[in-house]
Amino acid sequence: MLTYPNAKINIGLNVVERRPDGYHNIETVFYPIGLSDILEVETTETCSDYSFSSAGITLDGDPEDNLIVKAYRLLRSEYQFPPVDITLIKQIPFGAGLGGGSSDAAFMLKCINELFELKITTKKLEKLASKLGADCPVFIHNKPVFAAGTGNVFTPIELSLKGYFLLLVKPDIHVSTPEAYSLVVPKKPEVSLLSLINSPINEWKKTIKNDFEKSVFVKHPEIAEIKNKLYDIGAMYASMSGSGSVVYGIFEKAQTENFSFDNCFVAGGILD
């Protein structure tokens, strides 16, 4: 079975408060986008457990630490199904705030469920996904949602960016999520993002912000420069996604001009 685990962007991100357990409550909007990995899962008779291979962006570390394998292990702990060959073509960059690993894990759960007709309900799939990561469950429904709590309490929203052009730019910079949180002073916003997201896109620049940008931009001014350049070339709205380091711009029309972002991963396309 061939699937295409897609990325997401965060539209706005408010760090609302620090929780007693050390985590933070946030509010953000997760919006699925077209950039995707390629995940293939097939039954196999060549091993008694699983095989895993990858291409594209290099994966470091032990496969057992990969969220796809963790998703496989999680299902194996509760359900019976045959061994599988897993092949991943990695195209969503790491450490970008695009949720690539979380999407891979969620799609693995859905793929195994469908391939072996396990009949796991969507609600149960979301519960399983939440054990793998806070934003994994969003890729089960894979629709725009307003997220609260630690990013795991979802409210469906009617938001469509269909027809707009999205440009993603990621410099060769890794932003540590724990460090990004440590530098943010939590504050409950005066107006909820759930209300602001309903305003016209050309007003988002003034009202919708990402709390991580202030501290990340100080440490990595190159990321701030990318955001400024996106506005310079005509973006209606530009922002860092999550804790970065990707910055995206939303444009009214496709960008065909010859502009460059040196030493950066760049991807763009019309939103569905």
C-alpha cells in the first residue's frame, strides 16, 4: 500500500501558560499542506517482524527510534497482523516545524489499519497517535483544526486557503524546541486565535503571531531575514511554522519571479 504523509503549517502560535507538569498550553491552527513523504507498506515473508528502508533525505539513528517503527510497534502490541516491509522516501525536512515525522507515524497507523482490515475506529486511531506525539493525531483526520492544550485538543474550523500559493523556505539551521520554549514568556492573548483566523488573510500580518519568533529571531537572524524577504516579494502573510526553522509565505498568486534563498530548502505550490 502506497501513501503520502503530508506536512502541515502552523498559522499562529500562542504559548498561553506553563503547566504544572512542565509542558505548555498553546493555541495554534494546524493546516495540512501538499508537501509529502512517500510511505509504502507491504506484507513480507522474508522476516518475522519488519524490514525498514529509506531514501531521499538521510535518516540518522536506529530505525527503532523512528516514529514509523514506533507506530508499528504500538499496533503490534494490541493487534495481530503479518510482518511488513516498510519503505520511506523522505522529502519533508527535519526540524522545520512541518510535522513530517508525526505525519509519517499517523499515516503508518492508518495504513496498517486499512491494509489488514483491523477496523480500528478513527477515535481509537487518534488515541493511539497521541501516544506517539502531541501533533500526531491531527494527521488522522488531516483537516484544518484549532489546537489547544499541549496542541492535542482539537476544534474543527472552516478555513480554506485553496488557490493561494504557499512558499516554504528552510535554512540549514536546527532550532531546539525545548530551548525555544524556555525563552518564551507565556501569556494568554487578549483575542483568541480562534477568532482572528476568521479575518481576511491580508489582515493576519497585524494580528496573528508566532510567540517563538521573538527569541528565535534574536538567536538566528537569518530566519528573520527570510520572513522579511517573503514580505518584500509580495507575501500576504509570512510566519515561522511551529518552533521553526521553516518560514512560509502565503501569496495571492503563484511566484514565478527569479528570486533565490541561498543554502535553503525551498518548496512551493498552489494550495488545495
